[in-house]
Amino acid sequence: MNTNLLDLILFSEKRKAFLLLLKEGPKNTQEILDRLQVPRTSLLPQIKKLKEQNLVIHEEGMYSLSLIGEIIIEKMQPLLDTLEVFEKNEDYWADRKLTPIPPHLMKRISELGDYYLIEPDLSHTFDLSPEFVKHTSNSSRIHMFVSYFHPQFPIFFLNLARRDTEVSLVLSESVYLRFVEDFKKEGGEFLRMKNTSIFILDKEDVEIPAVVESSDKIMILGLFNESGRFDRQYIMSFEPGAIEWGKDLFEYLKSMSKEIKIKEK
């Protein structure tokens, strides 16, 4: 085994796909060709290289991972999943401030899974993102952190709460002040409801994202770009792992916040 083993695995989509397929168990040639949808002539040379490095075994017409191959692929799966997250939208991640995400959650960034990048909708320039409204409105439980103010937020959250949706908000101090001072009626009603809660994150030394939402349906993440602006691009995922990741990020921000309690007796 030589020093080019990492290159051998990572720098060929065919070899990488082949090894990940064998992670499921032994396969014959036809199964492999059918699953990977590649010509035999292009796949066999790649398999030969993997056999030469003792990563793959070919016995009785079946291909399988060697013990070394099993160990390496098992250890490399988290790395491959992480690379897939960043490679899916390289330009987006390269221009984002990632420091608001704590180290223990950055290590789990692969849990975002098969996410979608929601771009600004020019036909709704002054409105909330239609994708955000649609999927948030279909949720029965919403945990959300917001550090930028949108004038449609107060009535949007209030309407959700009026429909018996459980709404828990963590707001930056500036957003909270806009919420309760510029929209006193909506803010007051929201605060007095039994299925709502508001927390204020007022720590000036903590870097924060633009928005984080974890509901029973979706996870949404909005990060400021390197210039410190929020350009209304969101990461959205429906996968259970991503929803749990978003909940943990929300709870991390909530743990540094103080609750506002104004309830009717």
C-alpha cells in the first residue's frame, strides 16, 4: 500500500462509488454495472487499481471489500459525507461566516445531508421567502433563532401561534426591541399566549447566524456572508438528521439567552 491511497479513493468518482457500493455487501459484476450505470470497459481498470492496493477482493465471481478496505471505508464515510455537503454548493460555503456554528456542530455538518439552497426570489423582494413561509406554516412545532428583522415576522409568528402551533423564538436584542416596540399589539398578544416563548440573546461577544429554524418538518439555516450581510440565501433540509442538527444549534443559542415572561394570570 503506498502514499497515493487517499488519492486513489477520493479522486475518482467511479472508484469511490464502487467502494461505497461494496460497503453494502458483496456484489457480482452485473449488479455493480446495473447499480453504477457505467460501461464495463471504464469500470474494470478502476477495479484493478483497487485490487492492486488490497482494498477489494474478487472470489467466485463476487467482489467484496477486504478487511483493510472495510476499515478504511468505514472511517472515511464521515469525511465523504462532509465533503459532499461542501461540494454541493462550494461558492455558497466559501462566502459564509461559519464561526457562529460551534465546533461540536461543525464536526457534525455532514448531518445536513441532501439539503437545498434557497435563492432570493426577485418577485418577492419585500416579502418573506415563499419556501420559508410554505414549509414553516405546515409545521406544528417551531424553534427559531432570528438576528435580522423583517416587518412581516411579528404577524407571521402570531398567526402561527393562533393556529395552536408551538412557537419558541430566540431573538437578538435589536430584533426583540423592534418586535415589541414597533408592533406592540402583536408582540403583546404573542407574549401572553400559552404556546409561545421568547428568549433574548444579548451577548455582544458571541457571533451569531442570521436565522436557524428546526421544526417537526424542516431545518433552515441562514448565515451572514463574509461582508456581514444576509443575502436571503437559506440552507433547507427535510432529513431527520438535519432537523436534529438544527434543533441542537437552536438549543445552543437558547442556552445563552434569557426568557421574557409576560403571561396572563
